[in-house]
Amino acid sequence: MKKLLRYLKEYKLQSVLAPLFKLLEACFELFVPIIVAAIIDNGIKGDGGTSYIIYSTLILVALGVVGLISAVSAQYFAARAAVGFSKGLRHDLFKKMQSLSYADIDGLGTGKMITRMTSDVNQIQSGVNLVLRLFMRSPFIVFGAMIMAFVINPPSGVIFVITIAVLCVIVFGIMLISIPLYRKVQGNLDKVTVSTRETLTGSRVIRAFCKEEDEIANYDKRNTELTKSQLFVGRISALMNPLTYAIINVGIIALLHTGALQIKAGNLSQGQVVALYNYMTQILVELIKLANLIITVTKSFACAGRINQVLDMQPSLISGGGEAASSSHFIEFKSVSVNYGNAGDNALTDISFTVEKGQTIGIIGGTGAGKTTLVNTVPHFYDVSQGEVLINGCNVNSIGDEKLRDMCGVVPQRAVLFKGTIRENLQWGKSGATDGEIFKALETAQAVEVVNGKEKGLDELVAQGGKNFSGGQRQRLTIARALVKKSEILILDDSASALDYATDAKLRKSLKKLDYSPTVFIVSQRTSSIKHADKIIVLDAGKMVGYGTHDELIKTCDIYREIHFSQVDEKKEAANG
């Protein structure tokens, strides 16, 4: 939690004023029992009469009004500091998540990141708010009441000391037990969040396979685990109030017994006994507040630990600045191997090839062969475990991710559009791109008809995830988004899988006609999509088993030949060839 306190630096004034106003309110509150005692001893029993009672009552009202103003002021400053704290924390947490590599995000899990960004931050915000308002006020009232008790009657003050000592043991004991349990609760909440996200994202698949009951059972299991852990820690935390009440009531009984003896001995007045009783009641109220505060702070500490895990993560990508050097090859893979999180088998093993500027490279292979992994090493989404990926003779690690990715236009396997207009989505490729530039990219991506078919054209709204477009339309729009950028390197990662053969052929022809001649990587399951590429890489179980043109691979690579003739008729191919 200490590491996170830096987010309060911008709110030092509010962080100081909030507890100060609370202390001011507490000071006025501590005067109330003394005035009540004076009303009883001097106004009711003494010679002060009605005028004294009215005068003292007006003082009580004034104290109440000033206390209310102080409380409202404290709440305002505490809330402002807590919200500002959470704003800064969320900003840095999101920035950290954005800096993580694909491998880091895969290891951490989307569900856990969502829980940390929402539930955990909200819990810490509540903790900061309560601490600023109550952390100084409650102990001040408790120990202030004890000191006032000693001022009124030292023997009664001893009862306050014993009562407070026992209460502190109980309160802090429960807190120490609860902290690890609340951490477990948040871990179970992660599982429920993951389950919920998977169910909502894959609702169509679940219904298609009639797996609703299985998913409900899976969710119920995880939710039951969360419920059990919450109930367990809740029962422990629930001991706080009854134990506190029991001890305070025992203290009140001892206080009244001692007070009665002191009155009989003439050492205490009736008003002073009432004041001592009020002080004991104040301690009860404040300790209940303190107990609730500690429960919230306990949760906050658990959440802070989980957030610090993310903030302390070092991105696994090795990055640095550096200028590209001249080279005889534009892109070169030198004995590249990639391993995901120290997994047993490499995703890629000993991959070596060269690419010249303006060339088109096709990549094909079976499912899990490592096609996506290979192209993701070019924009440095993943680090290589062994070997080097060079662009213009410079290792991608030393180019700098921002500069490197500015050179690349990437169309991932899953076509993702964001909520907004078509224009706003396409301008992700180039901020401020004109409609002319956008339509030129749409024409190349065979997506002009998609835009023209919409009533508002480029101003047509895109639903979250592009759900109001078909799979093929989303793919063409994401290709257009990458083309708007006019990058030196264009990576199409199986991005035409939803397109028919005719549209796919038109797309490839249009890419060949681009005036800025990008170097194109095409990952595909179709040999028809890559047969006209300058070079084709055939992958199998992470190894390069073929490299050459379509005609060369038909003769020399069994795997490529098998893939190709599983998609076309061998006799027709021979007749056409």
C-alpha cells in the first residue's frame, strides 16, 4: 500500500485538510459530555436555573453546527483526494497493462486485469476515503475520551485504559486474520470474472453446442467458491461488533459500579458520572467505526497487493533506442526460436530466411504450426528466445517499439472494430486521414461496397466489436484500416479467411498495384491466397519444412503439396498447368 501512496502527492492539501476538519469535529464532540455534566450539576441541581440551562443548550447547538460544517468539509476533501487517487492509479495501471507484451498479457489473464482495474481500484478508493475521514478521528476520540476520564476521575480512567487495551487486541487480531482471507476472496472473484467474460463473449458458441447447462454449472461452482470464501471471512469480521459491544458494556457496568461508589464517597457528582458514561458510549461508537474502517482497509491492503503485482511487472520485451543500419536484406530471420513462458516445446525452432523490399511472403502450415507467432516477431509483439530478427540490419529489439510498429501495418486473425464511426475506425491507421485516402484504402481492401451500402457512409456507427457487420465486412474494414497507414511492412494474419475466392483474388491483385510497394506477409490456410507470392514459407510444428515459390514447393515439399491438392483438384491443376 505504501507504494500506492504516491498517487496522493497531487492531493496533499486535501489529504491534510480532511483529517484536520475531522479532528476539529472530534474536539467539539469531546466537549459535549462536559457541558451536559455542567447542565446537570449547575443548571438542574445547582443554582444556575433555567437561564444557565438555556445558555448551555445554545452552546451545544453551536458545537453541533460547527461540527456539522467540519464533517461536511472533511467529507468533501476526503472524497476529492480519494477520487483523484483512483484516477491516477487507474491511469498508471492501464498504462502498465498497455506496455506488457502479448506473452505477459496471456500469462496474467484478461479477467484478472479487468478485476484489478475495476473492483480492486474501487476497494482501495473506498479505503483511502475512510482512512482520511476516520483513521485519525476515531483514535483521537478514543484516547481523548480516556484522557477526559482521567481528568474527571482517575480511578474511572483506569477502567477506560483496560477496556481500550482489550478492544485493540480484538480489533487488530481480527484484522491480521482477515487480510490473507480477503486476498483469497479477490482471487475467487477473478475466477468468476473470467467465467462471466468467457460466457458473454462466447454466448453464440455456447448456444450452438447446447452447453448452457454446463456453463451454468461451471459458473455456479466458481460463484459458490466465492460465496463460501466471502462468508468465511465475513463471519470472522462479523465477530468485531458483538465482541466490541460486549466489552464496552462490561466496561460501562464497571464504570457505573465505580461511579456509584465514588458518588457515595463524595468524590464524583451525578453529572460527572453521566459524562463518563457518555465518553464510554463515544468510545463504543468510534470503535465500531474503527472496526468497519479496519475491515475496509484490510480489503484495500489485499487489493493493493494484487495491483502492485501488475505495477511491479517488468515487460518481458527487450526494447531500446537505436537507428537502423544499412543491410543487403530488408528483413532477415537468423536462427530464430520462440518459446512461450518457458513451455516445454518451442513455438518456433531455428527459422532462417531473408526478405527484400516490396516482396510478398506467403506463410502456410497446419493449425498450431507457428504462423502467427512468426509474423508477430516482426513488429516485436513477442521476443525471440534465440536468434535475431533484423530489419535493415538492425535487431528489432533495438529499433524501439514505437518506431518499429509505425513501420508495420498489422491485420490480426480476429477482426476487431471499435465503437464509433467507420471513419473513426479507419483513422486508427492514420490520424487525420482524409476521406480520399480512406476511400483509396477501401478500394484496395474491396470494402467500398461495405461503406456505400450504409445509409450514412463513413459516418455509419460501428457497434462494440463491430457486431453490426458480417465477418467478411469486418475483415475488409480492418485490412483497409492497415492500408490507410501506408506502412513499409504489411502483415495480413489469415485476415481474408471469411472472404470468398473471387474477393480474395481481387484483394491480392490490388495489393500488387499499391504505389508505395510495401513488403507483405500473408498468413493463410489457402494455397490460392499465397501461390503468387515471391516466396512461400511452409511451417510444421514450429519448424520451416519448405521455402520457395509455389511451383518449387509443389515439387519439393510434401506438406505443401498435400495442403494444395486437398483444396484443388489435382487433375484440373495438371490440365491448367
